[in-house]
Amino acid sequence: MNQTKKSWLSILVFVMLLGAGIMLQSNSAQAQTMKTTPSGKLKEGSNATISYENKSLAGQTITVEVSGGYPVIFTENVQITLDADGKGTGTWKVAPMATWMAASFNAPAVAEITLPITNH
């Protein structure tokens, strides 16, 4: 094989590997998710539903740490048992605005969600 063909073959292999890596990264990013309902703001005294999905943790129980408060930081834990597909939900009773102005939700392998707490 001449040098030009080797160069083009190397470039082609590189592009294919790069594409495969991007696809793997994209698939793994979609595998872990957390969302809250409601999603914009939380009303004190109401319930917030936490939905979590992580296929690699299917069948396990995960802990979502909910924290907030000022000037003293409070922390509460919500346990969520994941089904065979790695999906589960839990409920958190929204704390009163007098002690919490916002709530931050943290769970394994997902980004933190922080929402304000209102009284209306």
C-alpha cells in the first residue's frame, strides 16, 4: 500500500473511532437522569416528586440528598428503589420558606437540581 492510501486509511479509522466514542458517551449520558415535579419552583408544604433513572443501578436503592436552608443548612434524605429498568420515584415534602429558601437535590451520577421555594 502506498503512503497516500495509508494516510487516508489512518484518517478513516480515526474518524470511525471518534464517532464510536461520541455515540458511547451520548448513550451513557442518557442513561442517568433525575427530574423533579414540579420543575420550576416548589410550593412550601406541597410534595415534590423525584424521578430517577440509572440502568446500571437497576434493582438497587439510591439516596437523594435534599439540602437547603439559611443560615443553617438542613439535609434530608429520600430513598428511591429502582426497578429492573433502573427507574424509580420518591417524594419529598417541601420545607417551609421560613427555614428553606431553596432546595438542592443530589443523587449518584446526575447533575444537582436546585429549585426556589415559594409560598404561592
